[in-house]
Amino acid sequence: MKLPKNFNTNYSLKENNSLKLNYASDYFVSCNSEKDLFLIYDFLEEKKIKYWIFGDGTNVILKNNLKGLVIKNNLKGFSVNGNSLIVGAGEIWDDIVFESLNKNLYGLENLSGIPGSVGATPIQNIGAYGSEISNFVNYVETFNFNKGCFEVFSNKACNFSYRDSIFKDNPCLMVTKICLDLSQEFKPNIHYEALPKIVKNAKEQRKNILNIRSQKLPDHQKIPNVGSFFKNPIISGTQLRRLVLDFPDIKYYLFEDKNFKVSAAWLIENAGLKGSKKGDCGISKKHALVFYNYSETSDFLLSYSSEVIDIIKDKFGIILEYEPSILC
Ligand SMILES: Cc1cc2nc3c(=O)[nH]c(=O)nc-3n(C[C@H](O)[C@H](O)[C@H](O)COP(=O)(O)OP(=O)(O)OC[C@H]3O[C@@H](n4cnc5c(N)ncnc54)[C@H](O)[C@@H]3O)c2cc1C
């Protein structure tokens, strides 16, 4: 059977996840071309094994060795068509934000500095500082590993919502390309409280965002982490009103359908857990939503984070959900 180049067996994933967890996969392949996609499809059809799609591994927690094939998306490409960018899934997201500003195409500034690949951006509908990728997606091209063919999803078909999309429930779909509709006019999105309210141009906005991020978030290259560990919980107005009686300074925002988004960082900080530690893992002193881990396994990290979930549930009656994908 013909296999793509860069096909490996018993492969350590340590350099492929930002928590630097040292688990291995039975097989590992870098997917560099359309031809590779069909070779990988044939391999999976014959072997009938489990598979996982990886970008840069900045939003995954490995639970143990992966019994199957890891497909590292490395499909490149960048082109401009009017106000639209068409980008290969294996490009680095922040390089694309930078390039878009060089082409005088605006909109992505507030999503500056988010680590990871382009292909992962629609999966959890990345967002920061009042902006989400779903605001810009025209279409997402995917390869369906169940059917062995390409499928294209319009923005509506992606079913985007807060840190969610149709792709989360369909791991057979590998994002291969995305098309983003941008604007020739810079309209600053400065609603987020910490952002300066006067900004000259989009490059300055990007600089402001990168500055705030570097102050608030530990660098995952130095301190292994996956950014936000939990989603901000969405609760009803009734639940919020009850909470406000006991915790008048609780931090929340109006969300859709008369619901409210509560700051998970506020909950963790107010439970006294910011900066706490267990074994080789703990919660950052800089940001209460960032868990770090210096161990090569995720045992302590997962048991400590589930203790945190229990503490928050007991104190506030709110159940925190993991933001990263847990792979096993
Ligand atoms: C320091 C730090 C800060 C962060 N800040 C933010 C932030 O502000 N906002 C935010 O939204 N996120 C943030 N993140 C999370 C992360 O950067 C994003 O979720 C990013 O999009 C993940 O990209 P990745 O290539 O590393 O994906 P991976 O971690 O490799 O994969 C994440 C998930 O997407 C799937 N996936 C990846 N690529 C594809 C593909 N091509 N097709 C189908 N499925 C795929 C994987 O199977 C997995 O389930 C942060 C992470 C870190 C470490």
C-alpha cells in the first residue's frame, strides 16, 4: 500500500501539543497535499482504525497514548480575491492576521496572537476581545474521511456558536481551506473593556491586542498551557439573579436569548484558586483560566481540574465545561 511521505509509527506527540504531554500515537502522518489526503483515506479504509486531526496542538489535552493515526494538517496556501482571503488550513493563524493587514484588509485585528493553525479556527469558533472567526467566514472547505470526498460548508451550515461549530460533532471532517470576507475599511472594535478607546489604525489595534495578551497570558512556548481551560458558562437570568444576591460583584455579560455569560476566571479567582498548585500542575498567577502543566502526563492536570469543577459547582452551583478537546 502506498503511504504519504513522513509516515511514522509509534510517534511521540510531545512536540505536537502545547502542554508538552509525552504520549505517543501508533501512527503519525503529515498531510501536505491533496494526494496525501487520498492516500490517508485509503490507509484508513484498509486498517479501519481510529484517527485524530491535529493542527498545532494548542487546544488539545491528551489523556493517554493514541491507539490509531494522528493526521497533522499541513496544507498550505494563501490568496486574495477582492475582499476575501482564501487560506490553507495548515497556515499559522497569526501569520494570516498579519498578512491581511499588510494587504489593507481589515476585521481580524482583535483575533491577533491566538496560537494555532488556520484549520482549527472554525472548530471552536475562536474568539477574543469581542470578535469571533464566525464574523468573517464565507465558507469552510473540508475533506470527509468517512466518504473520501471534499465538502464545503457555508457560514450558516457551520452552525457557529460560542466556542462551538458543526465540526466539533463531526471529527471525520478535516478542514482543508477557509475563505474569509474582510473589509477595505478599518472599523475599530473597541468595546472590550481593557482596549484603548482611541486607535489610529488597524496595525495599532493589533499592537494593543498583542500587548494585552502578553501581559495577561503566559507564553505557551515557555510555560506549557492551552490558553483558557474552561468555557465561560452560560446561565439563565433567574440563575444569575440568585447568584447576584450572594455575590454582588460577579462578572457577567448579556448573551443570546436573554441568557448571561459568566466569567469563568472570576469564579475561579473568587473561589481562591488563582495561583494554586497540585504536583507539577496549577493555575496561573497571571490568569485564573489558564492551567499550566510541567509533567509529561496529564493525570494530575485532569484530576486537579475536575477538583476545581467540583469546588465551583459547590460554591456557585455552576458546572464548568472544558474548552480544549480531550483526546483518548
Ligand atoms: C496561550 C494560548 C492562548 C489562547 N488564546 C485563545 C483565544 O484568545 N481564543 C481562542 O478561541 N482560543 C485560544 N487558544 C486556544 C487555541 O489557540 C485555539 O483553539 C486554536 O484555534 C487551536 O489551533 P491548533 O491548530 O493548535 O488546534 P489543535 O489544538 O491542534 O486542535 C484543536 C481541535 O481542533 C481539531 N482540529 C485541528 N485542526 C483541524 C482541522 N484542520 N480540521 C478538523 N479539525 C481540526 C482537533 O482535532 C482538536 O479537536 C489559546 C491557546 C493558547 C495556548
